[in-house]
Amino acid sequence: MQPSISSERDPSAIWAACLDTARTALPPTSFDTWLSESVFEAIDGQQFLVRFPNEFAARWVKEHWGEMLQASLRESSGRQDLRLVCVGSPAPPVAAFKAQPAPQPAARMSFISPSYTFERFVAGPSNQLAHAGARAAARDPGSPSHNPLFIYGGVGLGKTHLICAIANEIRRTSPDRRFLYLSAEAFLKLLVTAIMNQTTTELRRQYLEVDLLLLDDVQFLAGKEGTQDEIFHRFNELYQNGRQIVLTSDRPPSEIAPLQERLVSRFQSGLVADIQPPDYETRLAILQLKTRDRGVHFPQDVIDFIATSVKKNIRQLESVVNRLFAESTTRGVPVDMQMAKNAITTVIGAQLQLVTPPTIVAAVAEAFSVSPAQIRSATRRREVLVPRQVAMYLIRELTDLSLKDIGNFFTGRDHSTVLNSIERVNSLQQADPVFKRTIQELMNRLTG
Ligand code: ADP
Ligand code: MG
């Protein structure tokens, strides 16, 4: 292993920049589940090694987003020869199921960042109720005043941070309590695997054993009937046994559609708390906390400028701090206003460029539970036909690409295939309102 990188940036900062790009390009659930725990490991000749908490995650990332990450790796390092290699840790990640001798299935799916604690969460008017509810759920799990706890709010406003803070707090203060943290997406995947392996009884037993069920991003359940049934039953069992349930979502229960009415009413039956974008003072406090965490000092005018410019998304605030930190350490110069302006343009600009063919394919792949590679491949397997047509349709709707360019983006397609696909999606939308809504939701998500 030799530190042979030719660019002046240090490799950790290069990987941080790749993650920044991925963070804006991918749905938050995917990013949190698969990429948030990855760390730069080493450079070995042309290989840029990145370590993931386990083999499974390493393979998943390589398969789904390898191409995109490789491209941003080359861009941010300035080295066209670098190859991304994803490796898994031999040691199990922070287990989601506590006090279990061997890692359970969910433990392999869900990561809890140790830095998502109450101490590192800035409470303010915009998140007061959610913060208080989360604290109460950690202190006194199962009490009817906050059970279930349903937290909702826009992207990057701290929902995952808060729900993980409950987990970290329980781990610290009540090590005998068992909790399970996972995203609704991971819940579905575990269920599907269990059905295939005929181990649903075992899986259900595991859910029954927890004192707290922490379920992130339940908006993902929209339209997934079977998973909704399963959640409904697990919810009832836990609730009747006085166990705490915490749910997060990007919208209130009544707006998750289609979601069974009985689940809407269950989700609303305890404490429902929303998180709004932070006000100026809270943004300042968050910036102070993040710079202190990093051990850096930003001049006050820079802090003020960032707090005034980045308003809607705390993840973006953090990205700006990370970029400035990386740039000032690699160049060995203090942070100044010009640097801050550039960083803000990059972070906010990156979001504007969200709608590209790869991100559209990634979103469609997720919505239809197939892989982006399959969508772009030449395979004629039935389950990818509709997703591929949808991807072509959305690329046509949302980008400036010509029919020919779109065809080239997919393996071995010409402009007439693309045209047929678009017509087919149009007629499917007319015939099927559920399909139409799916398309609409995808559009909203991509342009959101
Ligand atoms: P969401 O799940 O709502 O999309 P996250 O919980 O992932 O958002 O938050 C995005 C980032 O912003 C995280 O790194 C988190 O630590 C940070 N963050 C969000 N809210 C706060 C807050 N009130 N105080 C400190 N950091 C925050
Ligand atoms: Mg989240």
C-alpha cells in the first residue's frame, strides 16, 4: 500500500466528497442504510479501497451505485485510473438487536450511527415537540402519552438522528432493554427474505422480543399491502404488551397514500410530532456544534453567511461544513468567505443537478424493487420491462436528452424503442390510476 494519490486532496476528503454527491443523488433511506457508515480504507496502486460495516453492504453498494461512485471518485480525485473497491468489515456492525449472541438479520441491515445522540442534537422551536417526544420515549418507553411516537418532516431535518438518538440513549442508560432499529425498507426486505426461506415465524418472534421498535421512513410502506399487513400485526402485538413504537416519515400518516386506514389510525393514536426547517438561531447553533465536532474554527461572518444561505436542509448545512473543513485542511489555509460561497454553490447546485439519467434509473429501480443495472441492461426479463419503460419515460420528461441519446443510455436500444416505451407508459397511466400515481410520486420525488 502506498499513498500514491497524485491530487493534493487527502483520500478521506475525496471519499467525503463522493459521499456528498451520493447523498444528494440517492433517496435518504438508501444513503443512510448503505453508505453512511462507509470509510476510506487505503489506496493500493490504482485501487481506492473503501470499507463497509459488512460484506453484504459492500456488495450491495458496488452493484447498485458502483458506477456512479466510481465516476465521482475519479472526478473528485482528478485521477482517471482510480478504481473503487468496496470491502466489508470482518467484525459485525453495531448490532441493532441488543444483547443477542449472534447478529440477527436486522442487525446486518441497519446501522445506528454512534454520533446520532441527544447531546449532538440541537433542539429549537422547529423540532421541540419531536425532540421532547423522543427524549420521553427513551426515558419512559411504552407510556401511553407518547406511544406510538410518530415523527414527520422534510428531508435532512433530523428524523433519523432523533430515532437513532433513542437507540443510543437506551444502549447507554438501560442496557437490559432490547430495541430494534430499522427502516421500513429494511423491514420489507427482511420479510421477503423470510418468506423465501420460510422463516417468517422466527422473524416474527424476534420482533415480539423487543421493548422498543424504531421504524424509520415509513412513507416507504405506501402501496405495499403485504408489508402493511405485517406491520399492522407486529404493531398490535407490541402495543398490547406495552412496548414502545417510534415511527418516522417524510409526511403525516394521513398523507401516506395508499396506506391502510387501520394503520393510519394506529400511527396517529399516540403522539404525532412534526419537524419544521430550523430558524436562523437554530441553524447558527447547529453550525457551531458541527464545527466544534470537527475541531475547526470558522470566522463569524462565514458562519452567519452559511446560516443565512442554507435554510431548508440540515444535511446540506453539514455538507458545507465538511467541504470547507476538507478544503482548508488539504490546502492548509483558513476558511474564508470566498471558499464558503463556492462550497454553498456546490452543495445547493448539486441538488439542482439531481435529475440525471442515473438518478432517475436509481429512483425507478427502488420503486420497482429491481436493480439499476438490470434496468439498463439488455435483459428481456419481464419484471424489468415496465421499470425500463418508466425510466425512459421519466428521462424524456425530466431531462433534455433526445430519444436517440436515451436509447444509447440503455444497452442496445434505439430511438423507436424509446418512443414505444413512452407511448406504452402513457397508455398504462390512462388505464391504471395506481400506476399513474406511482409515476406522479416518482416525478415529485425527483423534482421535489
Ligand atoms: P432526515 O432523517 O430527517 O432526513 P437526518 O436525521 O439524516 O435527516 O439528518 C441529516 C443530518 O443533519 C444528520 O447528519 C444530522 O446529524 C443532522 N441534523 C439534523 N437535525 C439536527 C439537529 N437539530 N441538530 C444537529 N444535527 C442535526
Ligand atoms: Mg432519515
